[in-house]
Amino acid sequence: MSSIAGHAAAGITVYLSSRGHGRAPSKPALGLSVFLATCPDLDYLAVWLFGYSANPRFTHSLLFALAITTLVRVGLNRYKEFHLPVTALAAASLSHPLLDLLVGAHPVPLLWPLSIEVSIPFGVLPSAGSLDPTNRYLWRNLLIELGVLLPVFAVWIVVARGNACRKTLASGILVAPIWLLFVAWSVGLSR
């Protein structure tokens, strides 16, 4: 599973990318985008508080992502401060199962309620690991994950806003070798 930081960064990316379309979304819309990108892991509260563990974790399915997108769109439609295009809401929601799929360590129930779980044969992102601040692998994996994701998210934002220019291209060329090292490091981790 991807880390909370990776999921939150995806939500922030969706928010910043949506600013290029029409009017700029408000700051409450940023919180909404981050919430949608992280909410599938709210099922951990049931595990921590009540010892309940859903299997499969249906909150990581495409159906859940589309359902929460629809509920948020309908429920908050009259509140303009939470306005984001429905495509941005869906992108934030769908980012969560996609990032977890890219870890490659565990299958993801993307097609729930069908019993088919989807996995990839290798991981592009490291697993979040045990959420213990003394766990050195947690910090190492967080560094690797952000080293892989942040350059991709930055390119996504630049392209979505239509701000691509020679300076951006030059920056990308400088960052690309470092990004490739992070990708190689991540793919090389044992799963």
C-alpha cells in the first residue's frame, strides 16, 4: 500500500491541476480533493478501533471510487466553495486504488464486487510499511515513494495548466536521471 503522504500528494496534484480549467477552485476544494484521495484508508479506523477487517477492502475498488465521487458531487453541489469539476473529483478518488496497485505487493480489489483482484507482477512504488516512527524502512520507503511520485505529479500539473515551456523542459531533463534512480531503487526492493 502506498503511504498517506503519497495519497495526499495525489489529491493536491488533482487540485492544482484543476486550477487550469475555468475558475480557480477554493481552498476548501483542496481539502476535499485530499479527502477523496485518502478516504479509502478510513477503513483502518474500523481495524484499529473495533478489530474489524473487511476482506476484500472494497474501499479500494473502482465502484467505491465512483460512488464516493457521486456522493460528494451531489452532496456538496450547492456549496460553491467545494466546487471541483467532476473529472477532478473522480481523478482524486481513483488515484488511491491506482497508487496501491503500483506498489505490487498485494492484489487490489479494483473490480469488487466481482471476486477478481488485480495485481501487477512488479512494484513501481514501495510499500508504506509499518506505521511506527522508529521503523527505518518507513522513512526509507517514504523517501523513495516521494522521489518517484513528486516529479510525475509536477509534470502532470505543468501539463494540465498549459505552462510547459523551455525552462520547464530543462528542469525536467535535470530531474529525470534522479527520478530514474528512485524508480530503479523502488523496483529493486524485495516484495
